[in-house]
Amino acid sequence: GVAGGAQRARTPPPHACPCARPLASQQVVVRVRPPLPREAARPRGYTPAVAVGGCGRSLLLTEDAGLAAGGAPTDDAAAAYGTHRFTFDAVHGPEAEQEAVYEVSARPAVAAALAGYNAAIIAYGQTGAGKTFTMEGASSGPLRGIVPRAVEDAFAGIEADAGVASRFLVRASYLQIYNETVSDLLRPERSNLLIREDARRGVYVEGLSEWVVRSPGEVAA
């Protein structure tokens, strides 16, 4: 799932789904990846167990093949006892494109950051769930993930701000938390960093390097 924090509430555009809700300060979003080639090539075949419904906001986990395919139940017992429905702020099915995932579930957080709010986008899931593809994707083209698209939008927003009093400073950091150890990936010699909190800076990582960047290309470098 992808959770965006501190997003400003806004009214959905006219073309939005009729059951869409104004964006909340926090959202929980689910993305369902398509089957891997090895999964689809299993001798017994591949049977989906997940269906997206409810205007793209509900997730149906079911043992009934008919329901999973978006149709009528084929097994009354499986439909009655092996089916569970969960509702989220948004659910992206296996056919969802990178651009659609970003527009619905990440772009509002970027806009909130440019408006002065703190914003976070967190990807969570087991190994092989598609976190890296969703967040990073390809370096260019339609398969770009959330991170490169967010960086592009942030700099585009800065360039579009024509206010004479506007000043922007963009700094980037890149860290890893692994086995409860925080490391600076841009300064590999810095490891075992400590997470601190104070009244002025809030929560921060002590000793984490920050690099001033002036373009999306510098961030990617």
C-alpha cells in the first residue's frame, strides 16, 4: 500500500468517480500487482483471488473464481465463507498504469509539500509485492514510478511560481533503515545514525547528509 500524509483536502474534479471523497490528511491505498510469468505458467493454471470494486475503493479477497473475475459466484460455499471485502481510499488493480497510480495516490502529497505542509509517501508490502516498481519504476518513459514523477512535479511547481518574493531551496537525502540500523546511502561511511527530535527541527536523523539539488537530473544523479 501507499500512504500519503498531510495532504490538503480538496474537492474531486468534475470527471471524478461519483462516489469519490475529498482527500483526507492521511490515505491508505492498495495496489494489486499482476501475476508473475512463473505464477501464470503453473501447471494447475493461475486463478485470481482479488477483485477491485466499489468505484476503485474496495478490495475483494475471495476463493470463488467467478467473483474474482468480476462476475457472478460459481461456488456458493466459497462465496459465502471464503470472501472478504475491505475498503480503502483507493485500490489500483493489476492493470493500473504508473501515471494513474501517481495522479490518484501521490500527486496531492507533492502539491501539499509545495504549499508548505509536511508530506510523506510510504510503500509497505512483502518481498515481491511491487514496492520498488511502484516507487521507482523506470528512469524515463511511462513506467516511471512515484519518486521520479514527484521530483519532476516539485521542480515544475517551483518554476511555475512567479512570485517575486518566492525563494526555494531543495535538499535531498537518501537513507536506509535495515535491521534497525540507519545508514546514509549517499555517504556510505555514515552508519548507525540516530533519530532525534527537537522543537525546532522536529524528527530528524542526526548526521544524515543533505545535498542541494537544482533539477530532477541532479536528484537522479
